[in-house]
Amino acid sequence: MRSVITRARSAVGLVRFAALNIGRVARTPRAFAFLRYTWVVRDPDLTSDLQRAVLWTLACEPSVSGCIVELGAWIGGTTVCLAAASRLAKAGPVYAVDTFAGADPDCQARIGHYGGSTRDLFQRNLQRAGVTASVHVLGTTTVEAARTWSTQAQSPIRLLFIDADHRYARVREDFETWIPHVAHGGVVAWHDYDDAHAGVVQAVDEAVATGVVVNPETVPGLLWAYKR
Ligand SMILES: C[S@@+](CC[C@H](N)C(=O)[O-])C[C@H]1O[C@@H](n2cnc3c(N)ncnc32)[C@H](O)[C@@H]1O
């Protein structure tokens, strides 16, 4: 019953987003192809169809050129959407950063179901979606990956999706360590910007208040803004 209500809410949100962003959706190549990819990995407790649709449009909207970086990939639900959208838009690859070991309380409670690591299932889901070749996996902590990221070797980031450790200090650290690698005009999106994740809200509000990212937009549970 709960999942029917969740799906119904998500569908209503999806239609509302499409109606309010009709110009953006019209510019998105094969906008509704995302339905095929969003259904490869069902995990409505993590990301709603609406949130995935927004990520899809952002990934298809290369206002600046460069790659996509996802911090926190879990079993690949959002990775598949980002990679498929970027490939359809003929834009750059996706770098998925994850230890595949859970870490924050939400994921830690579920990691046992996956034998302590989500990496095998993540790879299988990418394969099922046919996007393996579009995704580079960095199986390390987000901070370590930022430290070794080289803007010389890898293109600037046009979309940074932050969805790893949801504790305040970690969300803040992810923003501070990765934002220098994001291209001007590129997008930073944070998942779980909602009442259930006070640490995320505080870190995101502070990031926006710095003025380094501007013009924030939201749908329930997701906020994105543009690097100045
Ligand atoms: C909420 S899940 C990501 C969900 C995914 N973006 C989606 O919507 O399908 C969070 C992920 O972040 C990873 N994670 C947490 N802290 C991390 C860290 N410090 N470095 C790398 N990965 C981390 C966990 O292993 C987990 O897979």
C-alpha cells in the first residue's frame, strides 16, 4: 500500500514538474526515455521518479561541457539515469564514487542484505541498463577521490550530484573538496534536502549562502544550484 501511495505521489510530482518546466523538457532529447531507465533499478525509498527525472534533465542539459560526478552510487539507481541521459545527449561520461560499504545510518541498516558490499549489484544493474561503458567507477571515499582528481587528466565537472554520507560535516566536506573541480555554470545537486536530513539541509543552506552556487531550484528531496 505504502509503495502505491509513494508511486502515485511521485507520478503527480512528475507531471507537475513537466508542466512547470515544459521548455526544459522540450529541449531534453527523448525526455521520457528516462522511464525505461528509472525502472531498471527500483528503489523508491532512495530516489523518487521525480528526482530521477530532474537528474535526467540536468544530465541532458550540457550548458557547459564536461563530465558528471556522482558521490554515492549505492546499487546504481541514479547512476543508470545519469549515464543513460548523458549518453543520449552525447555529453561526457559519469564518474561514480563509492566505497560500496554503506557508511551513513540509512545505508548501514541495509548493507547486510547485500553481503556487506553493493558493488556486485551495482555492476549488474549497470550491465542490465547497458551503460557500463559510460561509467567510470572510483571505488574509494569521496574525499580521497577529490584529492586525486585532476582537472588536467579529467574534464571539468558539469554536474556534481552529492548523495554519499548525509551527516552535516561530511556533506559540507564533500561540497568543499569537490566544488573547485566544477566548471563555472556547472550544476551541483544534493539529494535528501528534506526534513528527515537536518544535516544535509544545514550544509546545503550554508553552501548556497556562500554565493559560490546561485539560483537554487528544488523539488521535494532534491536541491540544485549553479556554480557562479
Ligand atoms: C544514499 S546511497 C546513494 C544512493 C544513490 N545515489 C541512488 O539514489 O540510487 C549513499 C551511498 O554513499 C556511499 N558512501 C557513503 N559515505 C561515503 C564516503 N565517504 N565515500 C564514498 N562513498 C560513500 C555509501 O556506500 C552508499 O552507497
